[in-house]
Amino acid sequence: MTKKKRSKTFQTSQTPEKTNPFLRAHRALKNETFLFVCGALLSVLAIFLAIACVSFLFSGGVDQSILESNKKSVTETITETENRAGRSGASISEYLINSGFGLASFILPIFIFICGTNLMKITQQNLLKWFISSSFLIIWLSIFLHMAFSWAFSNSFIRPGGCHGLNVTNWLIAQIGTPGAILALILTMLFFAIYLTGETIVWIRSKFGLIKDKTRQIIALPGNDLDDETDKKTTYTENILTAQAAEIDNNLNINCESKQIDQKDLLYNNKNDLLSIDTAVDDIGQSSNSESGKEDSSITEIQLEITENSIDEIYKGPQLEPYNPRLDLSYYKFPSTNLLNYHKDTALSIDMEEQNANKNRIIHVLRNFGIEISSIAATVGPTITLYEITPAPGVRISKIRNLEDDIALSLSALGIRIIAPIPGKGTIGIEVPNAKPLTVSIHSIISSRKFVKSNFELPVALGKTITNEVLMFDLVKMPHLLVAGATGMGKSVGLNTIVTSLLYKKHPAELKLVMVDPKMVEFNIYSPIEKHFLAKMPEEKESIITDVTKVVHTLKSLCIEMDNRYELLKKANVRAITEYNNLFNSRKLNPEKGHRFMPYIVVVIDEFGDLIMTAGREIEIPITRIAQKARAVGMHMIIATQRPTANIITGNIKANFPARISFRVASMVDSRTIIDRPGANQLIGRGDMLFLQGGNPVRVQCAFVDTPEVQRICKHISSQQGYTTAYELPEYIDESSSESGYYQSIETPKIDPLFIDAAKLVVNYQQGSTSLIQRKFSIGYNRAGRIMDQMERAGIVGPAEGSKPRQVLCLDESDLEFKINGVL
């Protein structure tokens, strides 16, 4: 009877959507087809309302009498209306405009159209903000139009504010009078402008001079009589340089009223430096003298020119908002948990009979060998139950440790693991597999509060511990991860779990993945997100690297990228990528000097053993270099292998990969190789693993993510706007390549498609700058640098001169065309 009840409970818990109509309705409302159809209907309705309202402005007077006559004569033939939207359109427009909110009703079809396009996913607007703004404008404009223009439409069939504007205006005037109603309109519009943008307050203050620079320099100039009827006066002209870039024009006009200028005054700039205006006075002296002619008073205008560079340096910098790398893909939407399979949480379903039976068997076996215990407690996990026993005084721990096989025999378990003692506790742990292990879904991990609220730089959620807590770590602090496990023990699923965690928390501008897959089938599902998250070398067709030769070149290219990043950190005088990016985001680093925002780069290598067997030391050297140095510049590695032998996981690899994950391995020797102790050979498989980070290993049940789930996530990401290409790594020159390689000549098949356009741009600007090409064509720094190198070999620009722009060797486009024809 007990078994039947359990089976019924299990069946209902597995299919909650079949018994819950609200859940089925909720899922139906989120269906893509349903949302698209609703959006199309709303868009058509908005267009119909717009046509009806516009036509009402021209035919409303005629249609009013027709509609009234049709209401009175029901049995007679209905007269057709003049409205382009027919009788329904005439009735609706009459109700909206005259009986409703007047001409402000035109906002309603606009809002409905935005809602429709949002449901169709054509636009991505904030509907709540649109609703609040539309509601306010309809109400406000209805009142304003009636107050301002009701007199102009006194003899018209149109009520500019509608019945709403008429009634509310009359009520306001009765309560607070006409001046009060006008002030109320001004105040509410001010509040609405502040709601739309915080710059409203800054603009108002600037207009009233409340945020101007308090430091002012008064230029005192001696003068004589300005008029025969007035006394002698001395006029003063103030020249105020504010700290606001919006108030700075290309020229400063200084009006000085004086007979003659005998002294040279100084102007005060924003850096509290004094700039001489001698040159400005000398330049305009001749024109000033010709206009005066006599000793009578005259007005001389002094124009002080401020160059574009000084404006950028003084004012433009502080006024720019902090750089946000996510604005490159501002409409990017992170994946939602709806893309993952939902599994009901069954962590609370504990089989007490199994626990009590195992407790009794453990106590019985220990007593048979003369070992008494003081207490025993159980902690139930997804796949493992931890039994903590407190031995009686005088009992040796080694006795209990030696009984591992006997306890496993009595429990009929696949394999147990004894932790003697448990670190930090005065107990001995016996880990026993559950008879019915539970699957930890990736949905329960991603939707957990711990993961959602995490503020790690590179958060990785692995699964659940024995205490059913989500195990998370920051890959930045690892800083590299070594994964091992026999075939079929969950190693590939674990890698997918790690990558999925990163995709759910990081923006494409903040993270790039380099994926190496010698098996050619494990990481192929991530190829759709090439233009969002993947990185590769230029001219490579495949973003997932499978060829061993290309793997070597990519790793060496990553070493070049690492060295380039260290150069940028050196120029910025910082020690880590977080400090560098903070400086760049606050616009304290100049992009013109090569500085750029640096995303994290995570290198994921599967089947590392196969690469070592094929390439040997040629693979190990760049991996060791990256593992030793790349942490500070935001580059991290995850290496997986199914054969954790000493010739594959060498001493250099182990020394630089302090974080380890071990699924079940074949032997104790492999366990000691991967986690430096036995225990990995006693795991039960199917995602059961040991996670080691410095201290003692933690047993974790890895979260399960299925291939269709990963495909849905990648499809969601790839359907959104991405970059033009994958993130380009630096070009690597193979020393063994022939002299006819890519860098030896500019051959037509190898030339960049933007080469000619970029060359014309450089010649027209007469400035050989890589950053200029990067900005004008919206391409990456690496590609712009290659184009500049091609132009140097073609004789268009000169060699690099440090941080200075290159010298342009072509005078005009005709000279450029001659050189291009000579090269091509």
C-alpha cells in the first residue's frame, strides 16, 4: 500500500501543468505565436483609429448630422458617412475627440501601435513609461487645448479639449481661478519633464545662472568722457568662463567700451591659469583704430578664439557620462528561466525508512567490530546522504576508516566514502548514495536567490551540496579551473553548466569565450552566438576551434593578447583589469592612445589529453604562460580531460590550476593526480563530483543542463542584434611559414575589404591614425591595425611613430589611386 501511494505522489509532482489550469493559461499567454497575433491586431487597430481621427478633422461636421439622423430613423436606409473609416470610424472619432479628450486623443493610437510592435518584438520600448507618459499628455493637453484655443474653435464642430477639457477647466477656474489653473498646468508639466529626464533640473538651473562658475574676472579699463552730457565714467566688462560645456561656443566675444586700450589684461580659465590676450589685442588693433578715427569714445570688440583641443581638454571631458560598454548592444536581453526545463523541487521528499535502515546497519557493523558510537545524524542531499557519527571515547579513527568496504557491503551501496574526521567538526562522516537519487536541474540553480543576487565578476553555479545549498564561485578568484572525469560521468554536462552560468549573468560586451573542441561535437551548439560571445583569430571561418594546428596558433595569439593588455595596464599605472576598466569607464583613459575597454576572456578546452598527445609541449607552453600571468588581465582557462594521468596533467599544469573539479575517475591513482587525494574513484557518477579550492574537497551534485536547453539559450541570444564579427584576437605569425605569407605582401585575396575606403579616409584627413579608422568604420582595434599595416606596406602612410599619428605619404586621391593600382 505504501508503494502505491508513493507512486501516485511522484506522478502528480512530475506533471504540475496538467493539474493546474492557471499554469497552463500562463504558459499559453507567453506563447510567441499568440503574442505576435495580439501585437498585429493592436497595430491594425491603431492604424484604423489614426485614419478615423484624421478623417474626422475634415468630415466630422457632415458626419455629425448623418449619425444623428441614422439614430432617429432606424427603419430608413442608413446614409453613408464621409469618414474614411466608415460609420464605425466616424462614431469612434466623434466620441474620442468631441466627447472625450479632444485633439489630445491622437496620442491614443500612437500608444496602441507601440504596444503592438512591442508584442511583435519589432521594437523594445518601456511600456510602463509609455503608458504613464501617454496618460499624462492626454489629460494635460486636453485641459491646455481648451484653455488656449477654445475661442478659436467657437464656431467649429471640433472641441479642441473635448468634454474632458471643458469640464476640468471649468472646475479648476472655479476652485483656483484662471491664474491658478495656468500655474497648475506649468507646474505639472515641469514635474512631467523631470520624470522624463533628470537633465531638466540642470537645464533650468543653467538658465537662471545657478550652476555657473563663481569665479569671475573683471577687466578694468580706464576711459574718459563717453558723452558731453554725462560725467566721466569708467566702464568694466566682465568675461565669465563657466564650467559648463553647453555654454561654451567656438569663440568668446569680449566687448570692451573704451577710448583706447593701454594695458594687457589677463583672463581666468577653468584651470586657474592666466592666459595673455596680447596677441588678440594686436590682431584687432588696426581695425579698431580705423573705426575710431578720432579721440572720441568707441566700442571695440575683442574676440578670443579657443581652439577645439582646449575645449575638449577643459570642458568636454568632465561633462561626458561614464562609458558604459553595454550600450554597444543596448537592447540586449539576458536569457530567461523560461528557456530551461522546469522540474518541481523534490528536495524535501526524504525517505525516512531508508535513513533509519541505513543508520541501524551502520551501527550494527561497527558493533560487530567492537566500535561503539555516541550519536549518529543524517544530512540528506540530492544523491548522497551524509551520516555523521560521534565515536565513543577511546575509539581510534583508523579503525573506522579501515571498515569502509565492510560498511559498503552491509549497505549494499555502489560505493561509500568515509571522511575521518570531518574538517571543523568532531565527527566522522560516511557518505552513502541514496537509493533514488534526484536530478538537480539547471533551472533550480539559475532561479535561486543566491545566483540571482550574486555580484561576482564571473559567477559560476555548479550544483547543490549535500546540504542542498547552491555551490557558487567566482572564476576570477580561482583563477583557472581543471576538470577531470571518466567517459559518461558528467564532465561535458559540467562544462555546459559553467558556460550557461556565464551566459545568464554576463553581457556580450563583458565576456568573450574561446572554445576548443577536438571532438568537434561538444561545443558546436555554441556556434550561433559567435557574434555575441565568441572570440577567434582573424580570417578564421569556424569560431569553435577543432584543428590542433589552429589550437596552437590561437593559444599563442592569446599570449599576444595577454602581453598587449599588460602594456595597457602599464600605461594606465594599474595592476588589474578591474581597476583599468573602472578608469576607462570614468573616461580617465584616452582611446586615441590605444586604450579600450577589455572584456573578460574565458578559454574552455575539452579533451585536453588528446591535444597533449598530438601537439605535446607546443600546447603546454602557451597554456602554462597564460595560467601563470593572465589572471590580472582578465583571461581565465578551463581545461577538461578524461585521462588525468601524470603525463597529461603535468607539474606545471597542476601548479597553476589550484581549483579542481573531479567527476568519477577510473582509479585511485587518477584521483590523487587530479585532487591530490583518494575519493574521486568512489563517486557514483552521473554528475556526482568533488570540488577542490585550496582546502578540503566538497561533494556536489552537478546541475543537469540538457542539449535542447543550451540550444534554446543560444537561439535566444543569436536572434538579437550582435556585433558585426566575433571578437578578434591578435594575428599570430607562424615562424615556419613561407615568405609568401599574409604579411609578406598585399595580395588581392588577402586585402581587407575596407582597405580602399580606409585609405581614402586617411588621405582626405591627412592623418594616419588607427583609432580614426576604428571610429569611422565601427570596427575592432585589431582589424583597424591590420588595415594600417597594409597601407604602410603599400606606401600610403609612413611607419609608426609611437603615440603620434603616422605620416601620410599621399597628397590627394589621384596619388592614392596610382599607388593602389601599383600594388594591386
